[in-house]
Amino acid sequence: MNGPGPGTARTLVAGVGNIFLGDDGFGVETVRRLPREVLPPHVEVADVGVRGVHLAYQVLDGWDTLVLVDVTARGGRPGTLYLIDAATPGERTSGGGPAPLDGHRMTPDAVLALLDTLCAGTGATPPRRILVVGCEPACLDEGIGLSPEVAAAVPEAVRMVTELVGQEAVV
């Protein structure tokens, strides 16, 4: 994929999750399908899996928008999709105090909290927009493969992400 031209807003779409924990593989499966779509040249898609610390450092590379794709337990029916605006630093944490720095268990909340710390320490600017496309999980037990409800939500999540990054081209 060719990079964007000078002055073009850059967007990173990152799939987060552990494919060995059932529905936690939702973000990874969704971003695996994105290359089949026509995406604007300013968009880069990354399967970061469980490498949350890597994602936090990658986001320091001057992205205007970050779209995280992950499971998000909010109490809805399994397979329910959510679009969450996480750009406000105070809204990035779940209220449980500082996130532990465990590279294998870093949730998007922990990545975003780490991002604030890294930006403060390096002088980097965080993305202007941070969105989370989340899906309510049915099962996060050990095992490979999404539940039927979450698997059925993946095509709609792909459509949501494609629509979001297309809107970024004109914002």
C-alpha cells in the first residue's frame, strides 16, 4: 500500500486480542478481513494481538486517528457492537487505578493509559481521535475460535471500521 501524501491525516486500525481465548480474538479476526476492503491510502491496518506495549509505542509515530478493535464487555448481548470515543485521557481508564504493565494482558484501557505516560515523557502528541470498535463477548475461555454470536458480528464490524476510516479522509 502506498503511503499518504504530505499533509494527509494518518489512521491506524489495530486489532487487539488473544486468539487462544475464544471471543478475545474478535479484534484480530476483524482486522484480518480489512485488507479485502477498499481502504483509503492514509490507513494502515495492524494485527497487534496481545502486544499492547508495542501498540503504545507504535501510536507515538504520528497518527491522527487510532481505531482499536477489540472485545468490550459492557453487559449487552453477545455480539453487540459498540463504538466508543476514547480520545479524552480522563475517560481512558476503567477507574481501577494504574494499569499493570503486563505485555500479555494489556487491555485497550491500559494501552491508552500507557500512551498518556509515553507522550508526557517523550513530548509526542497522541492521536487526535481514538475510537474503539468493541464487541460484547460470549465466551473468553481457553480455545481457538469465536462464538457464533461474535463471529456473526465480524462483517458488521468490518463495515463500521471501513466507514469510520472513509470519514477520516474528509475530516
